[in-house]
Amino acid sequence: MKYSYTDIEQKWQAYWQQHDTFTTIEDSAKPKYYVLDMFPYPSGSGLHVGHLEGYTATDVVARYKRHKGFCVLHPMGWDAFGLPAEQYAIKTGTHPRITTEQNVQSFKQSLQRLGLTYDWSREINTTDPDYVKWTQWIFLKLYEQGLAYVAEVPVNWCVEQKTVLANEEVDEYLEKGFTVVRKPLRQWVLKITAYAERLLHDLETLDWGENIKEMQRNWIGRSEGCNITFEVQRNPLTTQANITVFTTRPDTLFGATYMVLSPEHPLVASITTDTQRAAVDAYRAESAKKSDLERAELQKEKTGVFTGGYAINPATRQPIPIWIADYVLMSYGTGAIMAVPAHDERDWEFAKKFNLPIVEVLQSPHDVQEQVFVNKDAPCVNSANADVSLNGLTFKDAFEKIVAWLEAKGVGQRKVNYKLRDWVFSRQRYWGEPIPMKYYQDAQGNYTILKPETTLPLLLPDVEKYEPSGTGESPLANIDHWLYGEDAQGKFRRETNTMPQWAGSCWYYLRFKDAKNPNAFVSPERERYWGQVDLYIGGAEHAVLHLLYARFWHKVLYDIGLVSHHEPFQKLFNQGMILGEDGEKMSKSRGNVVSVDSLLETYGADVARLYVLFLGPLEQVKPWNTKGIEGVSRFLGRVWRLVYTNLHDGKPDTDSTIGVTDEPMSAAIEKAMHKTIQKVDEDCQNLRFNTAIAAMMEFVNVLTKENCHNRTAIEHLLVMLSPFAPHIAEELWQAIGHGDSIANAPFPTFDAALTKDETVTIAVQVSGKLRGTFEATVGMQNDDLIARAKEVDSVVKFLDGKEIVKHIVVPNKLVNLVVKG
RNA sequence: GCCGAAGUGGCGGAAUUGGUAGACGCCCAGGACUUAAAAUCCUGUGUUCAGCAAUGAACGUGCGGGUUCGAUUCCCGCCUUCGGCACCA
């Protein structure tokens, strides 16, 4: 019989479906394993090879763990809210639900053709009313915990289109010639900063790549320092005020020669003197117009203006000028800084530009008037007053001493700051979960009294137009019959903001444990049974946001007793991107996209699965290479011919030519088999699929070369291969007489004694250079090894006439004869 | 600029508690089978030099140093590529 992947793939996919082969089993007598993919946004362009790689990897793990006797949870779903469907709706009027459904169908079909073992009875879709209900329910839990609040937050506002833009849209709109400004708008915000310390600290407990942890740490951006209060100098023209700054270098306080406030700082108006007011107002107006992007782009030249006001440096008691400049951000620390130009690059640049004094307070190897000196190890100088002296102290001691002094005087306080900001959680869009809040009328008839929805889910109404309302509100603001209503508590207007796409993905891994539960987002029993996700695989593009947001929600749920672990994903593995054949990122515009459907067409699922893993290490970024696929295709052909030997002989095509025999295998083959099992087993556990496949190829090459068709060897090979190429494995398993699915066969075990060689090749070096080899029995004594090494033909001439000054022996490996002369 | 990862044959990659560099696969060349082709099977395949040849020697893991009997692996200094962050005081 000839190997025809189309026939056998369809046959076995139907078989698995009919027999519920991969329906999840919950058996508390067995260990559990929860292996999860980052679920996709079902885009119109279909599955790409990046999906293929990640999903195949988790599928191999899921199947492998099943062979190993685990109860495996391996689910799939759809992160189906999102901008593309909404933009398509704006263009064509097609309801996003329709587009989404179509895309889901096509995605699901492709996934099924790959022979993935997803338990489709647990399929979820973030846009389903049943799912939206629980997303909203969790939001209300956050609200009850005081972790959701309303604030005025600047957003990207397109002036011409009267629309709020997502960050990723800004460039596109600017290119079209529109004006994009920062405009404060009413937003729902989640207080993720309340969890900053735990989000940082608990990273230690996770089995994640160090690089991803580091990215999260940087994003959270913890820094220790202190807040220092500067008294504003009394001046008949200004009001009495204090300015608090945050600094990580209080040890340089004596060198603070000026202060800078962010242009948005609330004290700017009261500090500014009349003579400076016009300049200050002009500067503030200008920076308000600039988008964040522009501020960042213009980082070359520092700008700023003097307010006319002065503050007193608490250490030197000297008055120092107060400036405003947009290099100081209102959103970090206190929105104000003390500037130490001698020892901070930004301050130095600013001081040089505006001729502000630069005072050296750390012993510097060069003149700080000429060049800035940033250092933590240099001792303090010029840093003493009547009360306190830091001179001679380095960072740590100086820090402690000055902070103690400031605290004693009541003008300073230790403080930890984070770069992490609270999470702006509302979008002015249609295609998202409505935020389930209502505003009831107050005594004046204004809708100001905020209360949560009592009936969930709150679903989206149908709309005629998907464009934003033009007022900065979402299209929902135009749907009066949905927007306004009355209940026992009075007349209300609904919240028009919707949730961001992140919302659904913050907890989907929990819903998979109990996907159809109508009474709870997950039952406590099932939550506990499946516990943490044991392995989570996805692209590194989600290294920060999705993973941080999900961890945040999870911790909140943990705190209110709804989940049993404080972290959701125990082990995270990031697959590397697959590039086009040209080594560039795959993109439609480059025309280097490899589509999964065409691969399936040409080579079938087993080859596609095998090849995408054989390409290289899972975590590595690697280019696609269409030619190499022939190799794995041939490999499967060879496997096929181990069972169906007739093709090899060119004889007629009949089923009776199954060549599996019960003749014993040779010792060499048996050894090769045990080594292969060991290697494949280890590699599967460590997600090193490329070398696992290589090991199986080697084994098949040995079997082929020796014309060995031993039943045990082939059965073990098929079980090892089945996680990778399940269809052909099932077909051959059946062909050699098994009635049950290979998926239920236990993974072969190896005999450690049989993986060891009796003889080894010893390398012989002369002064570190390889000059020959010889065969020796394992465990041969060092003296014997040396004696043998000296007799090796190719070695002798390098020893001729030389004195051996040293013998180095690595047992069972190598002899190195060090010679002189 | 800062943080992180990585640089190995014509190509994808393998091998690191320091011990025969190049497993496996692609490409390529030669052979077997075939009327022929495809498929399949076998052999060879890092570079350079010497030789008719078997073979031998030198070089070789981004670059330059170092430690060591021995370095792809460890240390120091660079270069390049990719990813992330980007005035965070």
C-alpha cells in the first residue's frame, strides 16, 4: 500500500472525532497536565506558520503527556473582540459578529486539518454572551475591590475625524495628514499599580525565560529613592508653596542647583512671576499640543522656561531657580525634579543650554563643567552643612545618611516608585465588552450617580454605523434605546465605553477548566483540579502586556478567594518567530508569506507538523526554508516502508506485504532503540523537538540500513513518533494489528543499562591536537589507555624523538600526550 | 543610549559541569535500479595546500587578546544582527 497522506489524515481525524479520543478526562487518580496556547485573534488572513509552530509544539506536548499517563487539558478558543473586525465593519457595514464567525470557522477548519488534539467541547469565544457575562462579572469584582476607577486621561485624539485612536493607529493617521493631539478624556482605569510589588516579586517563583522576566521587571520599573520637599522662596509676587520631588540620588542633594517642574504640574501657575507668565503660558500651551510621540522624538534639544520662582535647597539653604520643561513627565514620581547637572546627563544638557550653575558633589575624574560624571561609586565632595556631612561617603552610606537627616527634619521620606502606570481600561469602540456601569440621575437630573449593572451580561445593541459618535464617545452613545432606561433605582444612562481586547484574554485560561458552567466563571472544584497552567506557549510579543494584565487579574481573584494559586502560568515558553525565506518578517506586502493551507495541500499535516519543529529550536527566530521540507517527507516515507516493505522491492501493491517480523533484533539495533527512546523522551520534556526528530531519523536510518523490521522496534518507534506525526503513526499502528488508537499506548521505556556502550572510541591528542583514535573497552585503566595511545600508527610519528612531559587522561574519552621539543 | 538574546560548512541547524567541531536534514556530485524518468537505495560532501591515488598536513565555531595539556564552551576588550525599552529623575 502506498503512503497517501490525504486518505489517512481524513480517516484518522474522523476516527478521533467519532471516538472522542481527545476529550478531556478528569481522573484524580492520575496526574494532571494543563498545556495552553495563547489563543488567537481570528483574523481574515487565516493561519500562518507562526501559529503552526506554537500549536504543533503544544500538541506534541499534549500527546506526549497522554502517552505518559497524564490527564491532559489542551483547549482552544478565540480572542474575538478587536479592531480589525470593527474597521472592516466601518468600511463595509458587515456586523463584526458575522466577520468573526466566518474567520473562526476558517481557523478552526485549518486547526482540525492539522490533527491537533484540542478538546472542542471546551471551545470558548470571548464575544459569546456567556463569556462576556463573566468578563463583566470579574470587572465588577475589580470595581468592588476599589481597583477600577474613572479618571481624566489623555488619549490620542484625531482632530479631523473626531475619534480616539489606538496607539497603533496613530502613525497611519498622521501619514494621511490628520492632526493627532493628546486630549484628556473620561476613562475607566484599573489600579494595576496596587499590585506592582507583588507582580515584580512573584516573578521569582515562575519558570519563565529570564529574558521575559527581565522585560516585565523593566516594565514595572521599580526604583528606590526618596521624596524631598523644597520650600518655595517667599516672594511678594508668589504664593507660599512647597514642591516635592522624587529622586533616586538624594546623596547628590548638595549639587541640586535648580528645579524643574513638568509643564502640567499644578503648582506652575502659582509659582510663576508676572514677568515670566507670558513665556510660561506659551510654553505650556505648546507642550499641550505635542503628542507623546513628538515629545519623545524631539529629545535631541532640551527646551524649557524659567518660572521666575526660587526654591530653597534644604541642604545648602541656597535659593535655586525653578524652571519648567517637558523632559520632566507629570506621570512619573511627583512631576517635579531636583536637577543635579554635574551628575545627571539630562540635567547637565539642560544646564549647559540655559547657563545654569553646575556644582560637583561627587569626586570626578574630569571637570564637570566640560563633561557630566554619572557614577555610584565615587565619594561625595562639597556636601556638608552645619548639621550633616556626606563628604567621603559613597552612594549607599551617603544615601542612608542624608535620608535619615531629611526624615529627621521632616522634609524627606523614603519612597519606592514604579514606571508601571495604572491601566487605561476603556475604549471608545463598538466591538468590545460594554463596561457594565450605569449613571443614575441626581437631584438636578444629571446622570452622575454611578452604580454597577445588576443583570449580566450587558450585551451590545445592534447599530447602523460603527463609526465613533464624534464626541469622543463610542458608537453606543448614539443608540438611545440602549443608552437610556429606567429601573427601580431611577432613570439612568449607561456607560458607553467598552473594554479593551485584553479583557477577554485576562482570564480565558480559567474558563477552559469549566467552559460551559452557567453558574460560575469556574467551579471551585474544577479550578483546583486543573490548578496552574503547566505549560503556556506563545509568541514573545505578549511578553509584557498580556502576561502582566492576566497576572494582575489572577492575583485579584486570588485575593478574593476565587482561585487557588497566586500565579496563573507556572511555565512559560516563548516560541521564536518564523521569518520568510528571505530572512525578513513575513508580511503580505513583502510577498514572503507561507500559508499553512498550501502546506497542508502539498505535504499534508504530518509533514507540516514535523517540519515546522525540525526547522530549529522552538525558542529561536528562524527563517523558513521550503526545500528542507523534502527531508522530513522522505523520513515519513521510510517509516512507512518499514511496515509496508513491498514498495521497497518494487512488487505489486497489496496489503499482504506488511513486513513486520518477530525475529529478534540485533544487539546494535536494540542499543540504538534504547538510546533513541531516552533521547526522544528527554527532548520532549525539554521542548527540544528538532533534536528529538533527528534522533528518530537516525534510528530509522539504522533500521533501514540493516533491513530490520522487528515488531518491538517498530512499535516503539511509532509511539515515539505519534505525538509528532499522529496520522501516519495511527495508520501503521493499525496496520500491524492494533485495534485501539495509538494515542492510548504508553510511551516506551528504556533500559539504562542498554543505552551504555561496551566499547568507546578514545581520542588521542599530542599536545592538544587530535592525532588519532582507537577503540577501547569501557572502564579501561588509565595506564592501559596511555600505552595503547602511544601505539596508534598516526600518533607515533608525532612522538618520535620527543619527550612526553605529561599524560592527561579523561576516562572513556581521551588521552592527551604533552610533548617537549 | 539602556536592557536582553544570538553570531558555527553553500543553507537550516547539532555538540557546552572545558575533552574527537559540523549529529540530523537540505543542496550538490557519483553510483545502483529503470527502455527512460520519477520515486527509492548506496557512496561522497568544512576550507586550503601537496599527491595519479590511498592519503597527509595546515587552517577552521563573528573579530582581537587571555587562562589551560586542551576553548564553540571560561575571562577581558570590540564588531554585527535581532528583540524590547526609550528623557522614568
